[in-house]
Amino acid sequence: MKRVCLFNYPATEEIEGYHIETFDPLKYFNSRDHWPFSDFILRGLNGYYKQRAVTAGTLGVDQLYRERDPDYMRMANDFIDKFKDFDAIVMSSYCFIHPEMMVNELKKPIKILGCVDDPPATYSRTIPNLWAFDGAFYISPGYMDNIKFEEALERWGCRHSTWWPLVPFPFQKPVETGEDFFRNRDVDVLYVGNPSATKMDRLAQMKKYFGGRLRIHGRWPFKGYAGIIGGLFGKPIYPHRVTSLSNNERTQLYWRTKIGLNMHYSDTPSETGNMRMYEAPAHGTMMICDKGCAYGHEQIFTPNQESVYYDSVDDAIELIEYYLAHEDERVSIAQAGFERCWRDYEWKSNMKRFLDWTLSIPKNMHGTKHAK
């Protein structure tokens, strides 16, 4: 049985020959045991600062490491003691162990860095850590400025990389998938996701046009009223409360939805392949999605056959109206996307394929080097 530390993915004990464990670094910075009441606010703010330092990027981790912060060093040493004899360590989203410690203290495991928040996080989380890893995975086939992610990693000195579709947990597959499953749906358009400044602008435009025909759900701050805050900064206002959904509620709602709206963090074609890109087709919903750079979106779902892609908000509105009025075309695309998703992006088979790749790459004791 191969042992793997897979950080920031839902815990699962075993997958076809792999024992998988995870780790929570943030718990080391929020303990309130035995705090005097007078220290409650000060220590609470200090713990919050350290959590932000650990998650924001390499500079914060570097400062805590160089200062030998006792909470940070206790966390890092516990991590090293637990995983130093594992076969592999996969750091996705962010790396909370200083790269010097990754190289000096974790010599046995194959070390893989996950590039899941790029390009916004490239120069704060990815490039500064990459030298300490044996390889990397990326979730977006495109990086930025029409450059493929694989090409970008090669530029940065990474010799071993792979694309891992972002399907971090198994979707519920319906029992019946006849034509009625795709056709008989009463919700026109659905978006499920958390906000960012630029996405709230785009969603506000979409909601203004579609009104009640567009349902938006997610974990939005300020009890779901985060869309109103943008008005204080001259941004378009989203004047509606956004509520969250349980896993079962999300599944049931997708099964009722005709068109799933997707958009990415960047408001110009860059990254592609967020979790929503697989979530909508997996539930038989026709997906309409913004385009990524380097035609990366076309690698995931074939345009106009398995998904529909748009260039702008106005383009998205026009396409949604078209497919709501042309039911047979919508159903055909929804069926093809559904079949592609369950054939090529099923969670367990993708996890197994990724773990097999991880254990197959050569170990580089000195971190990632430039290819000759």
C-alpha cells in the first residue's frame, strides 16, 4: 500500500492501492486553550495574521520560518514527522512548508506542487516553491497570454508535469438518464459559486437581464449580501441575497436546470477548468462557459458539441436565449457533455491516474532543475 499526503482535497482513506491522508495547518494558529481573557483579542488577531501569512504565499511562510515562529515551527515539524516516510506529498492550492524544509527534511517522498490558483497566484505561490518539488500538476490547460500551462511550467524549470482535471469529489450519477432527464427541466439558468470582484460585476449584468430566470447560489460574505458592497466602490450592485446549498440541494437543483452558467476568476481569457466546468455537465446541464487562453477550454469539452463558449457577457446572454429557444440543440449538447464528463472525468479514475503518474516520475533530491 503506497502512502500519500494529499493536502487540500477531501480526505479519503484508500483508493486502489493508495492510502491517503491530509493535514490541517491552520489549526496550529487558532488555539484558544488557557488564554487569559485580556489576551483574547490580541492573540486572536495574531492567529489570524499567521493564518493569512501561511495561505497567502511564500513571503508569509518565509517570514514565519526565518523568525522561527513557535506556532509555525510546531506545525511544520509535526508535518515532517508525520509524512517524512510517505511515498508522496502533494501540495495543492498553497504550500505551507518552507521550500528549504521541503528539500532538507523531506528527502524520501516524491513531492508534487499543485497549480490550482494560477495565474493570480503564480508569482506568490507557484514559482517561488517550484524548485523544491519533483513535479507539478495543473488544473488549467491554459495559463495566460495565450501560453499553455505545460509550456509555462517548462519555462520555470519544471521537467515533469501533468494535467489533473479539477474533480475533487465524486458527483452523484442519476439512475435514469433517458432523454426526459435532459429535457424536462424547470430552471432556465443556474450559477453556483463564490464571489470575486470581477465575477460579481459580470453576474450583476446577467441578473439584471434574466431576473428570476437566473438563480445564483454560493457562500457569499455578509450573510449573502456581498453583492451590495461593490456599490460603495463604484461597482455594479448585485442587490440580491445569495444563499448557499447543501451537496444534496445542489445536486437536485442541477438536475432541474437547463443551462449551467460558468465563469472564471480572470475577466480576460486566461485560466480554464474550474470545478463548476465539470459539475454542470456531470448533472446533465448544458454548460455555457467563458473561453480560456491557448484554446485550453477546447481540450476539456468540444465547442458547440459538448459545451458552448462565450466571449463576453453580451455574447453569453445571446447564446443562453438561443439555446433556451432551441430545445433540441440544448438537449443534444447536454447529453454529449454528460457522456464526456462521466467517461473522461470520473473522480476515482482520475485520482488513480494522477497518483500512478506521481509515483512514476523520477526523484530529484535537489528540487526541480532546468531541462538541458
